[in-house]
Amino acid sequence: MNNLNIVTQGIVNTCLFASFTLLTTQVANAAQSFSLSSNLKQGALIVGKTDPDNIVKLNDKVLTVSKSGDFAFGFGRDEVKPHTITVTNKSGIIEKQTLTPQKREYNIQRINGIKQSIMKPNPVAVSRSQKDNAQIREARKILSTNTAFAKGFIAPIDGKITGVYGSQRVFNGEKKRPHYGLDYAGKIGDPVKAPADGKVLLWVPDMFYSGGTMIIDHGHGVSSTFLHLSASKVKKGDVVKQGDVVASVGSSGRATGPHLDWRINWFGVRLDPAYVLQLPK
């Protein structure tokens, strides 16, 4: 692994060759102490595997490790700073690896001549959306022991992709919020399936911007959010299996037409749903 340091009994061995003779067994064990999914790009959900007794940190944050050794974290859309993964085993041997998110190019549309009435949102709408967003943030804070995130994802709908993660519009030179989801074309009433096992954390039928909004927990802070739904087939607290129909496509909220906007988060970090579909099942 890159940037590998082995720390044991107060001795820091920064040269693998120098430590090989004395620490052959320890180095061999450390080299196999954890693995990570291969996609390290901006927007990626990274799924790791290690011994369940190991302590795993991302920078200064301790990550939850499941009884089967699974853990997860993610890189945001614009993340560029290096991150350090630290794994400590029961013997106190420490392994470190530095990960730098790989930069991506996003679709940027520049549009001029937008009316000021569009550029300045209605204060009532802003107030309402702030209350909606507070509910969403609270749901995404939840940390569960579910490990569905480590078992792969399926697309929630069989439809044409019409919008992608990371794209952004610039109105009159002013950057608007990037799109953080994957949009699927669909008809009102089309079934929306759970992309992975989980528990329903939130269902609100009438949020101001996102309309019918559902959040499903997949474990360790990883969650799916569905926007613009016309109906729910489940309620808050329900446990669902991958492939279960949980909702119906709609055009609620401030949608321009019927479609599904699917989003993936690791707590507050917005990730690319297209990347979780690439994870092994």
C-alpha cells in the first residue's frame, strides 16, 4: 500500500526495506490489515474491510467497524485535500495510508439574461426550505450498525438518466448549487425500488423544493434520498430489502416534470449515486 508506515514498540520504521529483516511477520500482517474499494475519485463512496477488532480512523474521526470488519467513508464533490486512514490492531501496530481524492471534470452551464425575480428567491420559500433541510440533516446524522452499504446497490428505477451528479449552472455569472443526484426519467406512479437493504428514516410528502422526500438508511451513515415522489409505499421506521418497492415517481415540489432524483450521502457528505452502482455486489 502507498505511504505505509509501521509503528511498533516506540520505533518508527519509515523504510520498508530497512525493517524487513526484523519485522518480517509484522510487516506482512500490516500489509494485509485492510482493503479499500478502488474508486478514490471525488464523489466516491469508499467501502473498506479489516479485522473487526481493529480501530480505523479517517484523519481524526473514528470510523465504525462492523462485526464482519466493514467500514465506509466518502469524498465530496470538490474534495482535494489528502486524507489519512489509520488502522491500529490489538497489538498496537499502526498502519497508515494517505488518500488524495482524484479530481473530476463536471458539466458547467453558463446562462445569462436570467430575470432578477428568479435570481432572488421568495423569503417565504427560503424559510420553508430551511425547515425542510433541518429535517433532512437530522436524518442523515443517524449512525446505525446496518452493513447493507457493503453488499452492493441496484438502480432504484428502470429509466433513462437525464441528470448527473456534480453538474452546475451559472446564472448571470453567479454559481448556483451543484446537482448532487442522479436523475431518472419516468412517469408519475412508476415504482421506485430500494437500492439496498435499509430502514426508512424520513418520509415527508410535501417539502417545498423536493416535494415527496424519502430517506433510507443503509448503515454507517450511508443513506439514499429520493426526491419529487408522488407517494410512499412504506412509512418511517419500516425495514426494507433491496428491490422492494418503496415509493412512486412524481413531479412534486419544484420539479419541471415527472422524474426521480436519487441521492447518496455519507452523513453530510454528498456522494455520486452512479459510483455506488459500480461497487461489487
